[in-house]
Amino acid sequence: MRRTRRAARLRPAIVLLLVVVSAAVFLVHLVDVQVVHASALRAESKDRRSQRVDVPGVRGDILDASGVQLATTVPRYTITASPRLAAAGGGVPAAGKRIAAALGVGSAAIVGRLTADPTSDYAVVARSVTLAALTKVKALDVPWLYYQQTGKRVYPSGAVAGNIVGFVGAQGQPQAGLEYSDNACLAGSDGVTQYESALDGTAIPGSAVVEKAAKPGGTVRLTIDRDLQWYAQQVLAARAKQTGAKWGSVVVEEVATGKLLAVADWPTVDPNDVNATASRDTAALGSRAFTAPFEPGSTMKSITSAALLDAGLATPRSEVTAPYRLVAGGANVNDSEYHGAERLTLTGVLVQSSNTGMSLLGSRMADAMRYRYLQRFGFGTPTDVRFGAEASGDLGVGAPRWDPQSRLATMFGQGLTTTAVQMASAYATIANGGVKEPVRLVDSCTAADGTVTKPAVSSPSRVVSASAARSTVSMLENVATKGWLAADVRIPGYRVGIKTGTAQESDGRGSYAKGFLVSMAGVAPADHPKYVVYVDLDAPSKMNTSQATAPVLRQVMARVLQQHDVVPSGTRSPDLPTSW
């Protein structure tokens, strides 16, 4: 009985003790949660709720010289989903069909992406979605879909300057042309935005915080004139098809500045549809004018002549007896057609395009000196453009100590290689009074903050004297007025200077049976040179002479002169003796 009473009296005390102990434990845990580990727990909770989204920096535009867009980025969107939340909500096949209908695509692919991994919280539903399609998808009010603004690279002018502009890949990575070589200017800097999500994974409105702002890329402005580029491409394509050529190039350079106004290639690429070009000719994905070296043939005779005049070793009236075939010192060269001994001046050598005559006159100059002239003209090194995969050309095996055959052959453009852009630059040097201007394709890069940066280029350099340059242009005028293509290159009202080239192509193994590359370089107005046009066509099966290139040069040069309102020539071309 007493024990029962005592137990009854102790029971409240025990209950009170238990309450006190429980309260103490709760208090300790509360202090631990709210004080000791509060920061860590808050951070952990925030990490579970927070989502980080990359915000792409928009890629900059590529413009022509007058500001016309050649490449730009238009808004597009990527739609992603949480397959885990989709599976938890059920009805994925039906939702996938509605999403596919809104996007205008087949439902099988969409449903497949949503069900491929039901445990995943990330799956790409669609990329490069237009705003119109995005609006339709959002109207479905699917809670487990998410939307991110991206961009799609487009080329408003299509294939016009596509060879120069280049293109980017499906994920926006630069792959060719100026898109690749000038990526440092064009590329934007991605940003990061963080937001808090609800239990179902959707973003809580108003919770977005910009951790790092996206920075747009810069704008690249070219020296290219879009309209002239289009015209050059059209004329080149028509003539290449007409003559059965494998490929061809046209380069237009402004003499006083070194600016490239047009660099046309055929075939060429439309950056909006790269695969169509790649399936036919992978070499057409770039610009052969920069990347395809070739033996230029007789257009090199003008360079040899300018060097001889500058060194005081010849004049336009220098005399030579040119045989059909010249065998000397282990070398054996001949002209393209049989003839008896011809008494030619240096001017006549250019008009008749005599290999033997040029070999005899060119032999007045030491090999090392001629090699230095070639280097000063820019042969053997890439131009200041630094175009992607640009070729440097090759001044010949063993240069400047050429073997006897190469020693003579390089005087008239065989046994060495160059590019179309290098040849245009060399003729522009002669037309510019002997001063070589660095070749320019990119005018500037304008950053997002407005800072304008000009490409680093070499300083102008004198290659030959003004007198030697002027005399060389005069000889080129005589080629235009007295040569066999005089009627084909005449531009009414303007004095024009030209030189033709028909080069045997090497197969790389010492044989020259592969075919011919034909070319023509032109200067106008010859009395006050402003522009150089260089044209080449590879293996024109229906016309394997320089006559294949003549209409292209004439039409493109005439368009340049007309487009720039160049004042017609006021005097007649000089009449230099071609024989003695």
C-alpha cells in the first residue's frame, strides 16, 4: 500500500523529468540547427532549390565594306525537359505528341527523348526553335519543360562571299573562313543566371539572379564590296562552266590601299547549306584564292621584267634574239608555238610571251638577286590577311640556288608556286609605283563597348623604283593593245594593261602532263592605276588558253571602274617597239 502511494507520488516527477529532458534535447537540436549549422544548412537547402543556367553571349556580325550583313545571329531557343518529373506526372506519350505538333515535327523523336532515361532531370527536346514555335509550346503549359534563349547563325547573302566568310557548326563552333580566323573578335562571352525552383522543378517567378552577365561578340567589317563580290562570282561561274574548268578564282584589289574588294571562287560554298557543297567538293568549303598554290606561268614574266628594270639590267627596248628552243647550261626551254629566231625587245618578249626571250634577258640577273626580288614582292610567304589555311607558295627546290632548268623556268612562272591573292598583290605593287601595300581583307573589329581595333599589318615597302614600275605598266599596255587578245580585253574609254599566263600543271612527281592553268592579270586605268583584277581557271577542257579568262577580266574590271565612277583615260597608250 505504501509502495503504491510512493509510486503515485513519484509519477508526476518522472513525467516532469522526461518532459524536461525532451525539451533539453529539442533545444540542443534547435540550437544546432539554427545557430551552429545554420549557415551550412541554409546553403545546402539553397543548393537543392537553386538552378544555374548558362546564358550565351551573342556572336557578332560580319559586314561588308558598306555595312551590309554577311553573317548575323538570329534569336532561337532550346527546349529541355525533366524526364523524371514527366514520368511522375504521367501521360508522357500524349504530352510528347502535343509538343511535336506545336513544333511541327514527328512525335516519335520527341517521345523518345522524353522516355530514354526516366530518372534523368535533363533532356534536350528541341534546338534552334523559332519564337513562333516556342509560343505554341509554351501555350501547352507543360510544367516540366524549360526554355533557354540561344541563337542561330545565318548568312543573309547566301553564297555571296561564303568562301571568305566561312561558317560555324551546329553548336556554333567556328569551322572555316573568317568565322574561324576572326573568332577572337566575333565570339561572345557566356553569362550565368541562377534561379530558385519549386518542388516540381519549375522556376519561382522573380527569383532569377544574374551571376555573370553575358557579353556579346564584336563586329567584323570587311573590305569586300558585297555587290561587286556577287557580280564577280556570277561572271566567274558562267565562264568556268562554259569552258569546262574544274575551278577558278577572281581577285580584285585596290591599288593604293591593298584592300581586297572581291575574292570570288568557283565552286563556292553557301554557309547556310554547307553539306550541299561538302558532298560535291570539300576544297570549295574555303577559298582557293588563298589556299590553292599553283605554278602561275607567264604572268610571272612581268615580275621578272620589273626586277630587271629596277636593277638597271634592262629597259623596255632591250634587244634579244629569241629562238623557239633554248638549250643552255643544262637547261632546255621552248616557246608554246614553233617559230624561227625572233628579234624582240623586252616589250616584245611580254607581248609575244616568249619563254626563251625572257630566259635570255632574265639571265642578266644573278639568282640570289632575283630571289630577293621575289621575296620582296611577297612570294613564298602568306599575306598579311592570315586567312585560314592560307598557302605561302614555294619559290622552288633549292632556291635561291636553283638547278639549271628551274633557274630559267622560274623566270617565266614554272618551277615555283603562288596563290591568286599573291599574284594580285604583286601586280598591285607594280601599279602602285613600286610600293607594296599590305593585303587587307578585314578592315576592323568593333567590340561590344564600341572599341575599334584594326588588324596588325606590315608597313608599306618599296619593291622597285617608281620609274621601273611605270615602265612595266607601259609594257603591259602594249600587251593589251598589240597582243593576240587585244580585242577581248578592250574597255572603251580606258587604258588597260594585261599579262596572260598558260602554265603547265605538275602532278607533283616531276611530270607536266596533268593539264593547264590559265590566267590573266589586269591593271586599269593604266595611265593612273587604281585597280588590279586577277583571274585564273584550272584545266578549262574546252579552251585551254588565256582566252578563257579574258571575258572575266574585262567584265569585272569594267564593273569596278563603273561602280567607282573612275574618270576615263584622257590619253592614248604608249607605243613601244616590240622588235628590232
